[in-house]
Amino acid sequence: MKRLLDCTSSDFAKMSKDELLYSIAASEGRVLLCESIGAVQPMLGDITNAEFTASMGADILLLNMFDVDKPVINGLPKTEPQKVISKIKELTGRPVGINLEPVQNILPQDKDSQWSMTKGRKATLENAQKASDMGVDMILLTGNPGVEVTNQEILHTLQIYKKELGDKVILAAGKMHASGILTEAAENIITVDDIEQFKNAGADVILLPAPGTVPGITMEYVKTLVTHSHALGCLTITAIGTSQEGADTETIRNIALMCKMTGTDMHHLGDAGYIGMSLPENIQTYSLAIRGRRHTYHRMASSINR
């Protein structure tokens, strides 16, 4: 099995869940995962934000605020709603994941706001099955700002998903910020105990805040969590989910190198460069920092027809 660094579209198309996990691990901390929002106006107008992130070097595409009941990715050619994931995979040749949010109750919000929580984003088994049927490769259980996702709800949801979907999709879990739960802020965002419980409940991948992105989250602390996750047999993602994906390139380079030093397997860039995706220059800067020009340009240049 190839390491993900060397994989092309045809490789991804035939990979099982376990093969994809192996290829990520074999890349030794050089896999870049980029988040985008399909429901907003794309930065390039008629090209999806997911395609844009792929063109700048993203290996795996993560769709945030994706509503499985009303699947929308602006910039796609005319596509049936239930086939938008397949179309994105066809256009980019990349594995695709989505975020689902384990909330007990949908909080009262501005009904006119496009950021309001919807039933189609909630981490129910029904929604996860719909996502799996659409062709997603990964489901990440996490929370957007202020949605109030707790680690306990993530744990409960993992237990259900593992039983019903564990052999079909990669299950990732964790938080990149407090998500409105102040008792789960700073070093309490995710702990060693949380990681053990997530692993026992069926997590394949643990999501952690990147060093320097959340108050109190240092490189040393994240390294401890990554080492513990690996000892349990889980891969890890270090995530920039605090809008620093819109910072200057020097800041991005520094965060990337700190994440590399933690030993993480995957690196995540969020969707709030302006709105909808990371700044394109920051995607390329991050990629260059963790794997150099050869692998960065190889990913950018490889045809989806290979």
C-alpha cells in the first residue's frame, strides 16, 4: 500500500477505510487536511472552495457546516443533492470528510443566520448513515464555535457510530476549541482521559487543537496527547480552528512546525481565512513547512485523471 504522499486519484478511489488509515500513517506527519464551507459564496465564484483547497495542496477535504438533509456546495456544476459528495470527489480526486456535531439540543439562534445549527448537521445516526451513503470517507465529531458540543456527547455518539458504521468510514473525534463549553477550555478541551474514552468507544483518529491556537495549549502539552493517542493505536489531527488560518504566513509556518514536532499524523487548516476556506497562500505555506516543495508541488500538479 502506498503512503498517501504518493497516492493519485485512482489510488484513493479504490482504498478501503483501513488502507486509507495506513497510507496516512505511512506519510509520517505530512498529510494536510483542509476545511471548507460549501454553503457560502466561493472565493473564486464558480469554483468550489473544496476544489480551491485541493489545488493549493490539500490531501483530504473536510466539509464544515454540511447539512445532509440539504446538501449544498456552491460552485458545483448542476448536481443532484445526494450526489454532491461524489461530484466533489470526481472533480478533485481527493478523499472527503464532513463534520457532524454531537449536540443534545439545538440552541435558539437567529433563524436568518446561515450559521444557525440545523438538524442536518447534528450528529445523529440517521445523518451519519446518510453521509456514508453519499460516499464520505471520514466523519469528524466536533463542534463549531458556540454550539456547545461536550466531550461526553462526542463519546456517546462514537459508541453508536462504531457499532453501526465503524467498518465503513473513518471515525475522528475531538475539539479544536471549547465550542462554547467554558469548563472544557484551555487544557480541558481534550485530556488524556478523553482520548482513552474516545479510543475505547471506537475513534480511529483523535482531533486536537494545534499548539499556539488556543490559550494554554503548548507544543509540549499536545505532544503528550499525540504520544498517548499513538500508544493506544489512534492517529491524530492537529487543528487550526481559531481563524488563524487567516493569519500571516510566518504565523502559519510557526504553527506548522510546532505541530510537526508534536508527532501528529495530519494537519488541519480551518475555513475562516476570510470565510469559507483558509487563505490559499497559507495552505501552500503550511504544506511547504511540513513536507517541502517536491511533495507540495506533486500534490498540486497531479492530474485527477491519474
